[in-house]
Amino acid sequence: MRKIPTPNRRELLQAALGEIKTDLAVINTRYLNLFTGEEYLANVFIHKGFVVHVEKDDLNEGLNNVRQLIDAQHAYIVPGLIDAHMHVESSMLTPRNFAEAVIPHGTTTVITDPHEVANVAGEEAVRYMHDAGADLPMRQWINIPPSVPAVPGLEEAGAVFDASVVDRLAELKNVIGLAEVMDYKGVEQGSDRMMDMIEAAERNDLYIQGHVPGESGRLLSAYLVGGPTTDHETRAPGEAKNKLRAGMYVDARESSMAKNIEAIWNDVKDIPWRDRLALCTDDREASDILKTGHMNDVVRQIIKNGMPPIEAIRAGSLHVAEEVGITNLGAIAPGYVAEFLLMHDLEASDPEKVFFEGKLVAEKGTMSMPIEPKTFEIESRNTIDVLPLKLTDFYLQISDKKQNGKINVNVPVYEDYNGSITHLQVEELPVRKGVVDISEDPDLAYVITVNRYGKPNKTVGLIRHFGGVEGAVGSTVAHDHHNMMIVYRYPEAAQRVYEALVKCGGGISCSGKDQLLQTLELPVFGLMSATNCFDTAEQAEKMKKTLQSIGLDTLNPLLRIVTLGLTVIPEFKYSDLGLVDVLESKLLPIFPE
């Protein structure tokens, strides 16, 4: 447990007692008491960025002893919203551009896991996210990513983290935890690597964030005994209830891809106590932030599904602070940091004013406190280091290059066109001149994964139920190894996409059968744009339409490809080393014996 440091405790004591002028009083508020569940009229007194007193009995008391009065005009006063688990990189924005996008929506603190950039550029990238996310009118706290790579031996990334990295990064000012421990099988089996990293986190007084999709019973118990205390990968019926019963914090997620709020609420709504249900966005892209908001939208969605508004606010603030072990954040009470929102409609959850450390930072959806621009050398560094590929490298070839006939192929199959879960089936497919031919089956597509960290690793396979691809789509955003992945029907289109991504330093690119159509350039680590939220969102929305034009008409065509390499989400995914059996933690041959 830890506290955000107070600047001068004796001065705060004097302000609490009314012995000195306080900096600010917010009067005529509809105060939501997150400790008792009550709502009443109150005035909130703030000094040096901290709440020093909440007055409900005499609403005239102390008002002549403050420097500034703000009349809330009976608006609700609620804590600033806290995102329990998220990746700034998934917004495709740099930390400072991300802050400018989310603060007006009422997000004042995010618990970030920079494992996307860590997989690309290691410790240096984590330090960049820490420094770029500092000195802002919001908190961007860092959890140290342990899963770099996500599953060693099944993929290769741009770095390898071990316990010594945890010890070094734990010295950074804004580090508070160990990020999602995605190698849940490694935890359950007590692997040396996972145990060493968890023990390093504990000796540095870091909380341990989890990632454990689908586990229950003895396996879930083993994971909890191993150290992690939270999970945001909860989606199946009964899963949230089981995890809450086991003492976990469940971070109900509403991301750009995974929308789990409805299922989780239906699972837990009849439980009497839900103090360990928190809220998160995980992965939310820039255009979604502009259209629907950030954490305020997660609060809005769970209210729509039936959670009482005061509990929804609590789940998006106090529960998160308790989850990460911060004892003076997430509520509006004496001794707590003065981060709060004013809004007249809890169900809409759109803040009219946003305050950070007692200062007005956003109003009516726009920033009122400018964010100081900063540049970092690493933002302009090209991280794409691949070997040249010729057209035949995009063929799915068998050993006998002259053979015609048929061959069995291991094919991952998406369970639906909008999900990330796959199963495996063996399919007998035609071979022409030594190349597996899918021209007669429009539901099949080729997949190539190319190592982009200077190694010659390359995998070519197949995927079913990905969605229509009359051409090719490629991305260097490919959780979590972030190698280059291309899904295609035509090798010529794939080669065009490959060359475009190499040229621009990474991003997402789309080609039709005969010509390149568009490239969304993400040159910062091959993951993030150097432009602001509005420009990035505009290009992303244009790319969605481009992808739809080649037949990729899924819920979110822009992000369809990005989880195809996620080797910690069941059941079969691709890496630069081959076809990965997630549950068995092993590589499978493309052509079964």
C-alpha cells in the first residue's frame, strides 16, 4: 500500500481546521459518498491539490476563508476516473497526445502497461513511455511488462525481460506494478522465469497484475498462489463470478475490440458484494476515444446494462485505486488527492469540468490547460529491420516444388468474424506446382509473419474466418511480438504491403488485388502516430473504409489483424517461429505428419 505524497502535511492540517485560507471551495455540489453510498449536498474544500474538508451540515461555513469559490450549481462531484489496465500504444498516440485526447473525457489516471513498445525496443522504450507520460495534467502510472516476449520459445521480439529488468525499472518514479502476467501457464507451472520476475516485483513493493483467460478451479487457484491479483481477460459465462469468489479483482473491459461489460455484468449482478469489480479500456483506438469517450464510456456502458450509477462511478475510481494499492486516490474525502469531475447527468457520464490536483484542466470537452510539447529522439527512430523478401517468399510452399495434388494443412479457424478466439482444424487442400492453392475457397487466406528485429525468421500459413481480403492487409501492430504480419489472398498484394510498411517505418497498410490502396503510417516504434488524436483518428477511419472496400467487413476491420499473433489468447496463433498452440505452449507444423 502506498500514498501519493502530500506537499506539506502541517499546512494541510491547518487548512482542514479552517485556520488558514484554503485554495479552493467547490460549493453546491451533489456529493456522492463512495464509502457509504449516500448522496447529499456538500461543499468541498481543497488546498495544495488535496481535499481537506467536506462540509454537509452548514453550507455557509468557511466560505469567507477561501481564495477561490466555484459554484457547481448542483452538479454531481465525482472522482476523476481511473483506467485499471490499458496500453497507451493501442490508441496509436504518443503519451502526450493520448493525454490531450482522454483528459476532457474525465480520465485523470491510467495504469499503463507499455509491453507493446517494450517488445519492440526493450527497457529504453519503457523509459521513454515513463518520461513522455510525466509532467502532465493526468497520471500515467507504469506497470513493468514481464511478458517480453509474451511466451519465450514461441516467438521472438525486440527484447527479452527478466528479473533484473524489473529491479532496474522499479526505480522509476511512476512505476507502481508488474504488468499483466500473460504467461499464465508459466505461473501455474512455477516456471523459473515467472517466479523470478514475480519475486522481483514483490521485493520492490509492486502490485502484480494478472491475465488469465478461461481458467477456473485448481488452475485458477495456482495462478493466484503464484502472485497475480487481477484479471481483465474475463469474458465467458460464470468466469467473472468464479474469479471474484476466488478473491481476484476483475477489471471489466470495454475496448475497441473486446466488449465484455454486458457479459460480466450479467454474470455478477446478483452477487451482494462487488467491491473487487473495476473497469478498464485495455485497447481503445483514437477514433473511438473521439466518438464515444474513454473511461466515461466504460462507466456509461455498465450503467446502461443495469449497474447503479454510484456503483459504476465507484468501480471506475475507488475500486481501481484499491486494486493497485493507492490509499488516497479514487474518492473525494479529507486527505485524498483533489481529482474530480463535475457533471449534471451521471448516466451520460460526460464531465462538464475536469480537475487534476485541484486545478481546472478541461472544460466542455476541450483542454483548458495546455500540454507542453516535448520531443524525444527515440520517436523518430526506425524500428523496422527486415530482410528483403521476393514474391515467392509469400507462397505457402511444400517441400516438393513440382508436386500437384492435395496435402493436409493445420488451419486456425476464428470462432466468429469479430472475436479473437480460434480453434484448429486439419484441411485437405489442393497443391499446384508445389504451392498450396486457396483460389477456390474465399473464406481462406494466407498469413505471413516476418521478424522485424533483424532476424531471418518467417512463417507462412493459413487462416479461416478472418474476413474477406480481396488483396492484402498488413500491420506492424501485431500483439504482442509486433512482428510484421500480412493476411492476403494474393502474394503480389502482400509484397506491395510489405514494401510499403518497410518504407514508412511501420503501421497498417492495405492493397487491392492490383494496387496499393492506403498506408496508415505509425512510425513511432511501428505502433504509434506522431500526429495528434484528430489527425490519427481521421486516417484510421479512412483506413477502415479502405479495408471494407477489399471485403474486410468485420466489426473493426482496422484491428482485425492485430490479435492474430497474440500467443496468449486461445487457442492457435502465429508468430515468426511458426504456428503456436497456446494452451499447450508449443509450436505445431503447418503441414501435420
